[in-house]
Amino acid sequence: MTRVLSHPARIKILQYLAKQENCVCGDLVAEIGLAQATISQHLKELKKKGLIKGTIEGASVCYCIDLPTMSKIQSSLLTFFNQFEQQQMDCCP
């Protein structure tokens, strides 16, 4: 999952979608500033991993954040990072 989140373009797409109060329908090129083919590839990866959900009907494309999946990822990452706050790591000089 972190591999999918490691690309700056995917983060930019997710940030844009997160700011919207509903699904984004239409062209993201003007909003994101990347080529259509690039955005399409990143949307495909995000959807494949379940971070976004969407529909394609003819020329109409609508996407939004998959909130349950994002909540699971957030919880997993918080659990991972919180373990370091609770430990006193003093193993190296």
C-alpha cells in the first residue's frame, strides 16, 4: 500500500479528491496539471488498491476517496508509528 502512496502525483490526486465534498466527475487534467494519460494511469493504480472508487460510463468518469479503506490505512500507519513513541530505543552508541 505504501508503494502506491509513495508517488507524488498519486498524493496530489488523493489530496484533490479529499478536498471535494462529493465525487469528482470529469477531467482532472486542469485541476492536477498532469497529462491525461498520466492521471489515468495513477487513477487506475489507486482504484486497483482500493484507495478510490469510481465509475466509468462512456465519456463520464467519476471518482472519490474510499473512506473505509483510507481509515484502515490510517489506523495501520498510526499503529506502526506509535510503537516508536512508546519504546526507548538506545541500542546504538
